[in-house]
Amino acid sequence: MAQAPEFPELAPHRAALRDFLAGQVDAFEPELRPMVRDVLAHPGKLLRPTLAFASAFDGATPSPEVVRGAAVVELVHLATLVHDDVLDGADQRHGSDTPNRTHGAHAAILFGDALFAHALVLAAELPTPDLCRLVATGAREVCSGEVCQTFSRGQADLAMADYRRHIRLKTAELFVAACRAGSQLSGMPAGSPHQEGCAAFALALGIAYQIYDDLADMLLSSASAGKTLGTDVASGKLTLPALLERERSGPEAVRRLLAGEDPRAVIAPATWRACLDQLESEIAAAERALAPLASAPGTPLLLRLTTFLRAAAAKVGAQAPR
Amino acid sequence: MAQAPEFPELAPHRAALRDFLAGQVDAFEPELRPMVRDVLAHPGKLLRPTLAFASAFDGATPSPEVVRGAAVVELVHLATLVHDDVLDGADQRHGSDTPNRTHGAHAAILFGDALFAHALVLAAELPTPDLCRLVATGAREVCSGEVCQTFSRGQADLAMADYRRHIRLKTAELFVAACRAGSQLSGMPAGSPHQEGCAAFALALGIAYQIYDDLADMLLSSASAGKTLGTDVASGKLTLPALLERERSGPEAVRRLLAGEDPRAVIAPATWRACLDQLESEIAAAERALAPLASAPGTPLLLRLTTFLRAAAAKVGAQAPR
């Protein structure tokens, strides 16, 4: 999913988001403003704001509260990227130098902290603590999932249930927070069929998205994915293909992968197919979660994300040995 | 201020704080719980919870809201320490191994993020967003101040006003957040003489505390301060003695300090005295801020902090060349 689907319906939403984010620069101390401008200058796919906007969508221009919610979720995501780039020693992100590259790891870690804290300041300017609770929880889960994955590196006996919990925390929970924030701020509270449907969609979509990402890391060439590939297993990170191959053929497969053998040689065609089946099953679960919301104006927008992910999955699947 | 003053009146408060914090361990994923236990096992001076409790003090046991506020401020502080220890490559803190030492920089950065996010989750469980706003703002200022100080390293023309702004952000603003949180959660809102008095006290105390810390870094022996000293100027960080000596004798003094000469040889006795005068003037300003709150039950507790800092300042002053 190197590119994101188009959302012409959300053009006014994205413009309002861009203006809101640009208006945050001056809230920071003068010394930090160039760093803030840098991370805002090269937006990524804006997947989390899209989830927030689609969950709040009623066909009209978005309310200031929904724009704020989308911005807060994106700022939390950007803060995690700033830290990820320090941890990975990454110099480039979205075709631009990272804060890690421009200002060094020391300033980049502290800047990521300040960015995250500012997101919570923005959330706390609303009359209720709902947005704070959603994004703080989402952020805690993202970071907890990353700690768990760091600890599980090279752990050949990593349980399948733990892998699934780790990707839920690392990726799906902030998707859930984005959808809940959009629903909540457009007047559809926790417990309402709308918010719960959107949250269930986001949970399955996030897991599907991370399974896709883990498969792409092993199967796509660097050029087509827009980032360095094959890095997971090289750093000892075991993902779905490795764990399913272990179930199929035994622990020797994991040993060979951790020793640096090419995943395409170690993992059997049946295992690649099983991975793609699990991915499709999560995509289908996401779509099923929206069935009760068939008449909501935002549902077609959310379904565009699963359609897009399914197409991206097919592309990755075509690269799997058969 | 290697030791903190005693607060027998706050014994029930500290016990409630300890219980509340211990109760947070299980809110984290199992993989993170040992890290949470580790940082809670060796509490520091608990200066920020003390400020929150003293600002809320009415002689009775603390309300659950005030205990929560004190815990949230302390968790934010602990999260910044986890990151500081990664940035400084520190292996020990409060006589115990740091997460950086035990789990490596990678996990420690992400764990600090999770700890900070959890603090905000706890704040967001209150019915209003006040505590979120106070601690998120305080945290943003701490991190911003640290970014500013990182950028100003080795900058021989650092303005005095910028030094003062940086120490306000880095240290005083979280003191302010602690006092405002205590006041707010005990029913004395922003704008009330009580909260504004406590906030003005905290601002001056925080600046005084950081000036003290900067002086101690140059003047105290490692043994009596409980940490490695002389590290500021060695890392290019210019503090009050350097800036006041530059005002007195010109830029050559700063050049000599940055070149590694002993501060005790470079900085004149008159400059050390001027530093101690500024420190005393901030302590006096903190005390004056409490004059309108003379009858508040917490005021004697807050004044114990200035008395203690004044005694610590005298000890440092006795080490200054004359």
C-alpha cells in the first residue's frame, strides 16, 4: 500500500486538516518550529485522519472538533514515526530528511516527545476528556506493541497469539482510536452501533494492514514498496509467514530464517497461501463489521480502504513462490 | 538538594501515592510490567507529587483525585527521566539500573513513550480535561526546553534571556503543572488566588532549583551531590555562572570554559556571588508569591521547600572560590 486510495469527498476535510496543522507551528518554541514545519511538509498517506473523517462523514464539511480529532491522531502518529526513525537510524521518510538526520538522535527523541505532548494539549482543549482518553490509550498501545516486538526479536518460540496481540497493539489500536475519535466528535458516542461498528472495522483493518506490511517486507522489491525490505527477519522479527511455516513444517524453518536464509527458499508455497488467506479473512471481517452501518454516508469511504488493501494484497501475493 | 526535606504531614499522601502507582503495573502489557516495577521501585525525591499535595493540603487525607493528579505528574516526570537516561547513556538512577541499562536504548525509548501515554490515560479518566491539559502542557514545555538546550550547546553567544527561558521550560513548568493540578483537583480553579499563588511560587521555585542545580554541577564534589558533576560545560552547556562571567569580563571567559578550563579558575569570585544572589532572589520571589496564602494549611509545607533550597544553596556557596 505504497499509495493510498483517492478520497475526493474528503478534499475539504484534508484542506481543513492541513490548515489546522499549519496553524500549530507557532504553538511551539521558536527553536522547534523548523522541526515542526519539516514533519508537516511531507505528509504520508494520512490514513488515520482519513479513518477519523470517514467515521464522522455526513456529506458536509467537517466540524472544527472532527478536524481537531483528525489532527491529534495524525500528530500522535507523526511523533511515533520521529521515534521510529531514531530507533531505525533512518535518514529518509516520505522522500525527505528525518529529524534524526537533520538534528541528531538526541534532539529528535525530545522533539518526538514534545510533538506527542502537543497532540494531547490540543485534545485537552475540548470540553470533555474523551479525545484525550482515546488518543492517549491508542498511543500507549502503539508504544507497548513496539516494546513487545523489540523483546520478542529472535525468539524462535514466539506464540502466534502473541504475534497477533503485538500487531493489534502496534498498528490496529491507533486505527481504532482514529475511528472512535471521528465517531465520538460527530456525536456518535461509545456504545452506539455507529462507533462500535467503526471500531470493529478499524481493529480488523489494522490487523490486516500489518499482516500485509509484514508480507510485503518479505515479498516486494524495495522499489515497489517505497522502503527498505527484508529488514524484519534480518533484525530477528518473526512475522506471520515464519510462524505459519513453523506450524506446518516445524521449528527448523524459523532457525533457518533467523540464520539469514532467503524467506522465499524457506517458506513453502502452501504457507504463503495460508498467509494470504488470513489477510483476506481479516479484510472480510472489517467489511462485515460495517454491514450494520450500510446506510451511513461514510461507509463507502471506509470500504474503499478494504478494496484498496485487497488489491495491494493481490499484488504481493503474485510475488509469492508457488 | 541531594536529599529532600521531611514532610511528616504528607505521610498518608505518600502512602496513597505509592499504592496508586503500584496499582498501575497491571494496566501495562505483561512484557512491560517488569520495567514499570523497576522505575517505581526506586522513587526519587517525589518533589512534584509533594508540590501537588501541598497545593491541595487541607490537613485531612487526600482525595482520590488529588492522589491521581500527583501520580500523573510523577509518571510524566519518570517518563522524561527514562528518556534522559537514554540520551545521557546513564546506567544508574536512584541507585538502581536504568531501563536503558537493563533493556537497551531501543526498548527504553518506547517504554518512556508508553509510560507518558499511560499518565495521560490516567488523567483522561477524570470527568474534565483539566488535568490532561495541565500535564500535557507541562510535558511539552519540559521536552521543548530540553530541545532548546540541546541546540544551544557550545553557542558562546547564548542570550541570558534564552538561558532563563530554557530553564523555565525544562524545570519550572512541570513544577507549575504540579501545583496547578493540586489546586485544581482540590477545588481551587485557575484564576483563584490560591491556584495563581501556588503557580507563581512553583515558577520561581523551579527556576531557583535549576539555577541551584547548574551551580552545584560546577561547585560540588561528586560524592556530596550524588551524581557526576562538571558535565554541563564539558557537553557545551552554558549556564548562569558562564553567562554572568561573560557579562562581567567579556567573551574570552566563555571561550576558555568551552575549551575545558576549570570553571573555578575562569569564573571570578564576584561572579559566583552574583549567581548566589540571583538564586536567593528567586527563592525570595517564591516566598513572596505565597504571602497572600499565609493562612492556607499547605503554605508551611511549600515554605519548607524554599528553606531547604536556601540551606542547600549556602552549602554550594561555601564551595565557591572567594
